[in-house]
Amino acid sequence: GAVVSQHPSWVICKSGTSVKIECRSLDFQATTMFWYRQFPKQSLMLMATSNEGSKATYEQGVEKDKFLINHASLTLSTLTVTSAHPEDSSFYICSATTSGRFYNEQFFGPGTRLTVL
Amino acid sequence: ILNVEQSPQSLHVQEGDSTNFTCSFPSSNFYALHWYRWETAKSPEALFVMTLNGDEKKKGRISATLNTKEGYSYLYIKGSQPEDSATYLCASLTGTASKLTFGTGTRLQVTL
């Protein structure tokens, strides 16, 4: 149980295009989903917290107009990187909880490797 | 300690060896400490969530301890197997941050 899928697993796009990444909880309802980014040799960094039906909460330094998050249902959250540039190339990974609290374990997707040319 | 630090960065052991790694975290306003195992090309998998000073948790051959006063946690693997090869991440939750702060992980490789 507690499986989270993420699609696509990798994507290469041209500079200036937008890329959408989907995060789905397959066998449970996710009250809260989180989006992280990881640059090479660095730790996972939280970008935003997403609750179903409400606006995402972005971490300091993360542009909400550039990284659009939609959490339309209890099983699906999407991250759209708008007008992507090479500096947005990174590993993006989502996670979900059933309680919305950081006390509880998070269930992670396998991640998406984004390369912007 | 302001950030979450893990050591060593990487570790190479032989099958059957026991090993351990360290996670250091801010001790003030501590709420919880998470351990995850992350195999290549797979999703990170939760191992333990620990909240109380002196907590010890065990899952099979893997166990963890927690010292919230001095801000460290140890992860132990007894009798390492090749399938234990993975990156082990820890993450701390403090009241001031209100989010999980991850370390960079310890990469373990177990060979025959």
C-alpha cells in the first residue's frame, strides 16, 4: 500500500517551454502533497506544500508564478514549470501524506529528471 | 548544528559486515526525525519516524537510535546484504522550520 506514482520519469525540453509533472497517490487519499527539488550533490529541498482544493504554500525563494501547483483531487497534484530555462534543470520529486502533518512518514514518488536545453 | 548533516557521505562494505551511519540535526525545538532508504531509480521508502529522546526502533536487520538532547541519530545495519545498497536519508522536523529538512544522505554499497 501507500504507492505514489510520478510522471514523466524524465523529460528533456527546449528553453522557454512549459513542462507538467504529475504526482498521483494510487491506493490512498493524500490530504497533503509536497514538491521537492534536488540539485546534484545537494539535499532534497522543499519547494511547496499542496493541500487538495486550496492554494499551495511556497517556500521562500520559490517563484509561485514559475512553478504552478494544482491539487485538484485527493489523489493528484501537478507541478508545471513554466517557461523553463537551463537553471531549472533538476530532479523534482513529490511526496504525500494522509494526515498533512510532518510527524508522519511521507510516501514518495520516484521523481522526475528535468533537463532544459 | 544549523543544518542536517549525515556522515559518512558514502560507505562500501562487504556482505555480512555490520555498519552504522550518523545523522546530526538541530536539537532546539525538535519535533521528529525521519529515516528513509532510497534505492536507485525507485522511490524513497520510509524506515523510521522517531520523536522521543532515547527512542530505539528496529525493522529486521536495521535499527535506529535517537538522542534529541545532543541532536544525533544513528542508523545500524546488521549483517549487510547486497540488497541493502541504497542511499539512506535522514530528515528533521523542528518547530521553527515547520518542514522536513533533509541531509544529503549516506550512500551504502554492499558487495559480495
